[in-house]
Amino acid sequence: MEAFDQILQRITPEATQTVQLPEGWGQGRALFGGLTAAIAWRHGQAGAAADQQLRAMTVSFVAPVLAGEAQLQRRILRQGKNVTQIAVEIQQASEVVLAALLTYGSARDSKVRVTDTPEPTSVAPDSGQPFPPTKFLPEFARAFDYSVTVGGLPFSGNKSREFGGFMRFRDLSQPIDIGTFLGLVDAWPPAVLPHLTELAPASSLTWTIEFPSHLPQQLTNEWWHYVATIDYAADGYGHTHAHIWDRKGQLVAISRQTVTVFA
């Protein structure tokens, strides 16, 4: 299993390039979505102005991204004084398999300030339940530790609308950046899975993640707190939102997903 950060380091600043996507990061028949989203971010980042912060990233998982050769294409849709919009595509066999839109923005003076963000319930990571070792865990999950403190384990029949706890990289220890953070957030299973009692596939269809401020100075192998809420789920689709906090309880990101579930 190649290290997450080493995979990202292979992406060059070229607007169009061919890359080799690795084995060992499987999520069913596809590659782990957090890794492919991080690759798209790394590619898009090269087109952003140095003084502009990533404010939001929207990813559409168009088709399964497979290990092997892929093409990356970056296009700057608009680069303004304060805001830059960048589109990134991952293609395989001449077909788009992932499309992403990255929005960067500079900080500006504003009379509007609402910063009393949601705070996490005060619990310790060691009070939660880890995912049990089983052959049914996806391949990529070997890179992460989990501690479930809200809701129940996947496929436990727990009907709570909330699901979450703590996550961290198991072996990778370095200052967090957007790429490794994307991997952490998407490593958490969809919030609809605890409602099931039998194994069934599920995957992200679209994912938007928003960053209200800069990432904190925290390591990848320190615990990050994650709690997702199901807004609505029916007809094989779930709509969820999640908050992610650092070790100090500061809100780091807001994640919104549409997931498909085949059960």
C-alpha cells in the first residue's frame, strides 16, 4: 500500500498530464473516493493564486475510478481579484470518471460575522468503538483508525440519524493539508449504513466540502472529530451533512454528500 502523501506528490503542475493510479487503495471495484478527490485537489491547486484560500470543493463521482493509467485535465474557469474557479477532470479510456470544481477566495473586510459554529459533544476517542477487523472492510480502511461514538456500527441496524466519532491516519504522521484531510473525511462510511442489518454496497455520488477557515496545525495521525446527520434518505439515495472538528473542538470543515445505497 503506497503512502497517501506519496501518491499526491507524483502530481505535477502541468495542466494536462497522465498519471498511474495505484493498487492497494480499493473501495469495492473502484479506488477510494477520498484519494481520487485528493488527486483532483492537488492538480487543481497548481492553478490557484497563492494568496487565495480553498473555500469549497465539489466532486462528482461520475464512474468508478480504477487503478492504472488516467489523464488529468485542469481548466481555470475564471480568475478574479478575489475569487478563482477551477475545474478538474480525471479521465480513463477517454471517458470522464471524476469531475471537480474548486473555489478559492481571498479574505475581505465584511460587516457580517457569524462564528458561533456548532460544537462537538464532549467525548474522548477512547470511549468509542473501533471497526472490528473483518474481511468485509474495504481495502483503503487499513490506512485509518476509527472510533464510533455516535450512532452504531455499519450494518448494525441502528436507526439514529446521526453517525460519527473520530478518525485518524494509522501510520502517516505529518502536518495536515487539504489532500490528506480529504482522505480522512471520506474515509468515514456513509451515515446510512448503520440503518442496514446486512452487507450492501454504498458510495458517494456527489460530495461538497467547505472550509470556513484555514486548516489548523494538527497532525494526520491525531484524532479528528466527525459527526454526520442524515437529512433525508429514500429510493436508494441518502442526503447527509457533516461537521468536522480539530482536537481543540474548532470547526474545520462542513461536508455534504449525496450517497447511493443498494439496499
